[in-house]
Amino acid sequence: MKITDFMTEVQKLGIDYYTGVPDSQLKALCDHLMDRFGICENHVVAANEGAATGLAAGHFLATGKPAMVYMQNSGIGNAVNPICSLLNDKVYAIPVLFVVGWRGEPGVHDEPQHIFQGEVTCEMLSCLDIAHFVLTPETTEEEFKSAMDEAAKTFASGKCYAVVVKKGALKNDKKMVYENDYPMSREDVVKLIISQAKPDDIFVSTTGKLSRELFEAREARGEGHEKDFLTVGSMGHSSMIALGIAQQKKDRRVFCLDGDGAALMHMGSMAVLGANEPKNLYHVVINNGAHETVGGVPTVSASIDLPAAAKAFGYKQVFTAQNEQEILEALSHCGEEGPLLIEIHTNLFSRADLGRPTTTPIQNKEAFMGFVAGE
């Protein structure tokens, strides 16, 4: 379905406010919203899906109009609390249109972190009392119009409705290009960081292409992957995984390789990390100002001072870098008392032929645990 036809039917529901977290399955929608609205009062890229749900509720309370919340199906978990305790018709009866990218759809090959989520997506929506329609590449305009008529009736009863979007179901002829002027790529930064590592250093890397680049960097160096925990799912939680390890392995340097979108998604974790004062934890946020792994839609990181926030949260030292010399200087402090934050600004380049880990998550876990245990 063309994104313009999709949006025409959505707007008939009175929707003129859009918020969410980008997803590659919804790239046609995200690009359309960025092209038409950019980032403004009508379109807000939220820190996480629960926050987007809160924004939609606020919009309804102010205008009486439902809003659209878009997300990957992995984000349903972040939204469960406000869906159940805020939106539900047994509480405030606030209608929202959820547009959900269906990763891990049964019968369609996908990465391990999406498999179970894909299996339970529709079941979860039903459990949350959210009626839903599955949009496929074969869906006709009439079928979608009928679904939106059903959504209107659902909204009238104070309930939510969801459109679950299969791969390739939405099409947009115009492709948005996202870029910045920073000199280094994320992949080059990853290579530089591990080139400075000590033999017993422990790494936890965030969701998306960063972990894929770390895996390939190890391959290129002829190294194994036991030093790295690749957080292939659970976006935003790598820093807490790293903290849990650092607390138990106080004689080892622990590096969290994070992204700006992931750090923003659960930013309260930075406050917890700072308050716990792990002396051996070094938090590296590779900041390209975008959700690049899922298409490039901007985050709000360009308008905030992340190092200043980290300092306020209790990090002992903070650094900002954007070139090799600055990165090496910041890394030279990793050994001093932490927690320490290094924000590294990069461009949005990533290789079209970037591979994926050839080991399973279970194999990664077992090899990593052996390395951490000193085996």
C-alpha cells in the first residue's frame, strides 16, 4: 500500500499527531512523517515507546483527538504499563492508533532476537485488549478502509486499535537521506577502541549495527568473540548489563559500547550507574544523532549535552571526541577511577555489505561467560 493512501485513511480518524520510535519495517511511514513534518509539534520522535504512549495520551487530553504511536513490535513491552494503567477503558479510556512493525513474523526469516517477539505479537495485543488488523503487501484499499472504520468504532468506545505491518506492506516512493558532517564512521571508532584494549577487558555492545560491526572487527583481527557480549535485543539496557558485570568483576575493565538512541531510551540507567560508582566501568556512547540502524531518523541527542548529564548523574569524568586523536586521548583515561563517559560523535555511514554474527546468542553467552570467569 502506498504510504499516502495509508495516511489518508488514518487522517479520517481525526489523527493529526504522530509519535513513536522508528523501525526499519516502518521506514516508509517514518520517512513520510519526516518529509512532511520533520520534528515538530505534530511529530515527536520519542525516547521510548512508553513515552510515546504518554505523549499520545496528553494530546488526547488536550484536544479530544486520538494520536498515532508507531513502533517495532519489540517496543510493545515498553508501552505495556501505560497501555494497561493509563489508556485502558477501565482506567481513562484513551484511544490510540498503534502502528506496529512485525519483526520475527512466523514463517519469515529474521534474526534471533525477533523470533519469540514475532511469535507472540498478535497474542500480546489481544491480551492487552487491543483489536488489530494485519496489513500485508496484498491488502487492498477497501480492506484497509474497512479496518479503519472498525478503528473508529473502537475509538468511540474508549479503546485502542493497532495496525500490525508485515514486511513490504507500506511503500514510499521518496527516500529520505539523513547525514551529518562528522569525520569518522561508527565502524572505524569500534575498530579503534578494540585496538587499544587490554587482553582481559570485557565489552558489552548495544543493539543494532554496532554489535555487528564489533563482530566483524574481531573477525578482521583474527580474534575470537568471547570478550564481547552482543546485546542483540533489549535496546537501551546494555549499560545495566555492563554494570551488573562490573560489580562482580572489580579487577577487570568493563566497557559499554552504547548508541545515542539506546542511551536516551532508558536514560534513568545512567543515573543508577553514576550513583553506584563502579570504578571499573567505561561507558562509550557512539553518537551519530540518529536511529541509523533502522533508517536514520534523528534522535534528540544533537540538542542535549550528554556529558553534562552524565556528570550530573555522578560519572567521575566525561569526555567528548570526534576524531582519532581525541578518541585516543579519552581512552587513555580508561584505567582511572570510573564511571567514565566518552561521547564520540560519528557520521551515519554504515556498509551495505555489513554482515551479521555467525554465532548464535547462546554460543555468544557461553563463550563470554567463560571469558569473564577467567576460563
